[in-house]
Amino acid sequence: MDKVIVHKYGGSSVATVSRIRRIAGNIVRYKKKGYDVVAVVSAMGDTTDELLTLANKVNKNPAERELDLLLSTGEQVSSAILAMAVQNRGYPAVAFTGFQVGIITDSAFTKARIMKINADRIKKELKQGKIVVVAGFQGMNLDMEITTLGRGGSDLTAVALAKSLDAEVCEIYTDVEGVFTADPRIVPSARKIRRISYDEMLELASLGAKVMQARSIEFAKKYGVRIHVRSSFNTKPGTIIMEEVKEMEDIYVTGVAVDKNEAKITICDVPDKPGIAAHIFSKISERNINVDMIVQNVSRQGYTDVSFTVSKTDLSKTVEIAKKVAREISASDVIIDDKIAKVSVVGVGMRSHAGIAAKMFKALANNKINIEMISTSEIKISCVIRARHAEKAVKTLHKAFELHKLKR
Ligand code: ADP
Ligand code: ASP
Ligand code: MG
């Protein structure tokens, strides 16, 4: 078999017919260079959002099984159209759904995990000289139900296929020239990072930098899949996501990210005794909901307030559970706050440098941005602030850490 390359084209890269034609040209270029090409595609433009809106018009709380069946169609359309565009250039191409190429997932509809890939079918087609186009974002569980891999999940399809096919590299084609020190739409002076470690990218992605899906990076790190994030509009080199090398630690902060997709829930007057937190959070995790930050206030007269954040998409489910638990434990109230944002700084250099948190808090304070919750890990610091301050906070931190001068 020739050396394999996996390409992934995001929604904006396949939004129009002329863009799809251009991408077909890029795929053929790699085929001519001697690669076996597997191209993973997202749905065209805003198709996924439009399908979600459609579902919500008939049901505010649609069943997740049917939601996945619906959402997976977006990628079916773009994969078939892209294969046709390649065929039109005189090259044999074949398009598949996730199910057809053996992407087996668990049954967590809307955020399924890949359990196994049987890549025999793809290998067979490549051997026959065909270009293989795969509908991203989807798989099938063991009951043959169609599942989706979470928003941005085509990245995961691409990385997982790159691993299964032992590809030389997984190229992620998108609408920016790589991974930047902050979202270039918020901070125009943001710099492209030439090389970033899996850990930094994983944090940035988990903390809101939607350029890569977090799970795809988790997978890439686990199996050492090399990723190149680059523009689908030009041929400039982008960002390589790779294993950490020593010099990366020389930079304390590599990027700033912001996430406005979380909401805060507070359960008021929770009895302060052993087992209560375990009770609250096990009820939530039983429903497959990820809790992010948790803060428990100082106890007064045996009672305390517990606040935590979840993704806005899980908010109504979580509130329902929180209200039920509140009744069970005789808590007085459940308060919902969906006007928050989480702003974070990330960098492997933080491991060996003190004072980053202080500098972050000071920069926010100097700009009159109040911090409501804080969480840290080895290589990141996150603060919850008011949503209306989100963009100002990103710009402030980008400047405070002089990221417009970053050289890496
Ligand atoms: P695609 O449709 O190609 O998957 P996405 O919209 O999912 O593209 O991701 C690309 C977008 O991510 C960019 O348009 C940019 O606005 C946003 N983004 C957020 N943070 C960053 C960052 N640090 N570097 C680059 N892009 C970022
Ligand atoms: N179309 C899906 C989404 O919008 C998957 C993807 O684009 O990666 O989330
Ligand atoms: Mg994406």
C-alpha cells in the first residue's frame, strides 16, 4: 500500500459548491503525489445547527436517538457530493457513512465514544486506487443504531482513521491558518503557533478553543497521531500538534481560551454532612452529564451552598436533577445562572514557573473584571467571569502575557 494521508475538511471548507470543487482539487493533488487519500468531511456550512433548529421546532426536548439519526445526514450529503466532485476530475472516489467503514461506538447518543474501527473496507478501496471520502462525526453502536461523536466530532473521525490506517499525518483543513494564541476573531493580533503539544492543545480545546475537538486530541495523544491544522484556502504551513519537546517549556503561557457554553447551578442551603456531595454528583453523572467546576462555600450553621458548572446543552437535564436532589436533601433553592464565561490561560511552561495565576488575576482586576470561580491544573488556570466581559478578558490576558510576540 502507498503511504496514507488523512484529510479532514470542516463545515466552512465545504460550505459551497466552489469550495467543494477546490477541495476535490487538493485531494487529487495529494493523490498525484503518490498518497492514498482518505478525506473526512463535516456537514456543509451550518447544516448541523440548522438540523438542530429543525428538531427543536417540533420538540423542545428531542430524543437523542432520533437527533443522531437526523444530524448524521449532514455529513452524508457532503461526503457524497465531495466524492462526486473528485470523480468529475477523472479520479475514482467512493463515499461512505461512518457505519459503512466500521466505526463502532458506545451507545451514548450525541456524544458517543469510538470503541473500535474495522478499517478493512477502506483498505480494500485504497488498494484498488480509489480516493475514500468518509462522512465525519458518526458511527454505529452494537445494536446498529446511528450515533454521533459530539460537536466537532469529524475531527475525531479523522484522527481515529489516521490511527487505524497508520497514516503519515492527519491534516485538518479549516477556515483559519492554524492554532493561534487566541481565537483570531477575538484578538486580531493573535499569533499562529507553529508547534503545540498534545497537552496544551487538549486544554485549549477543552476550554473553548473550538479549532479542534477536545476528544480528538485525547485520542491523538494516546496513539501518537501527528496532526497538522491548516487553512483550506491556501497552502501555507499551519500548526503541528505533537508530543512535547523540551523547549516548549520556555514559554509560560501559549494561549488564551474562552468558553461561553457553560452555565452555573447553585444548590442553596445544603446540609453540610458526609455523603451529600457524593449524592448530588452521582445523580448527575448517572445521566452522563459532565460537571466542570465545583465550588462549595464555607459552612454556616451546618448548611452550605454548592455551585457547579455544566455545558448549556445539559442545563435543562441538570436542573431537573438538581431540583429533585434538592427536595430529597431539604436544600432551600436551586439557582440557575447562564450569563457566565470561563476564560483560561494554558501553557506547559507553567509547570516550572511560578506567579502565572497572580499575573492573571491582577490583569483581570486592573480591568475591573470580577472573578467568580477559579480552577487550576498543572498547565492551565481558569476563571469564571460575567459573560459580558468575555472578549475584554481574552484581549486583556493576551496582552498581559505578551502573546502577540510569541515565537514558537
Ligand atoms: P471547522 O468547521 O473547520 O471544524 P471550527 O469552526 O470548528 O472549524 O473551528 C475553527 C474556528 O475556531 C476558527 O474559525 C476560530 O474562530 C476558532 N478558534 C477558536 N480559538 C482558536 C484558536 N486558538 N486558534 C485558531 N482558531 C480558533
Ligand atoms: N457537523 C458536526 C458539527 O457541526 C461535526 C463537525 O463539524 O465536526 O458539530
Ligand atoms: Mg470543528
